[in-house]
Amino acid sequence: MRTIYSTLGLEDVSTLYAVNHCEREGVFRSRVDGRHRLVRLDAEFLAAEELRDFLVSLIQNSTEHHDLADAARRHIEQILHRR
């Protein structure tokens, strides 16, 4: 969420605040699963398809995303090699 706000030139906000705001506006839907809150794009949102494309583009060009994905992959490989 911080990346999205930064890209749009908006003030930096907490992720929780941004998600809550977007949920109230009908952009996201969320549900609690155990200790986690799962957030997804609301398909009923008028510009859902365009926003999805924008978010995918942000993720594909995000070095932070790639770094996190690489770290997760390495962690899983370590777990698998222990067996």
C-alpha cells in the first residue's frame, strides 16, 4: 500500500489505515482467517479490472517484491532440504 500511495504522490500512510480506507470505499474486501486478515480486490468495484492491471504492474516492477519472493523461495528450499 505504501508503494501505491507513493506512486500516486499521496502522503505515506500505514498499511492498516490504507486498507481500512479502501475497504470502506468498496475497493477491497477482507476477511479474517485465523490470526491473519486476507485482503482482496472487490470484483464489484467499478474499475476493478484496471486497478488489478495497475497493481500487477507495480508488483512486477517492484524490487521489494522480488526480494521478498526470493527470500521466501530460499526459506522453502532450506525447509525441503532438511527432510
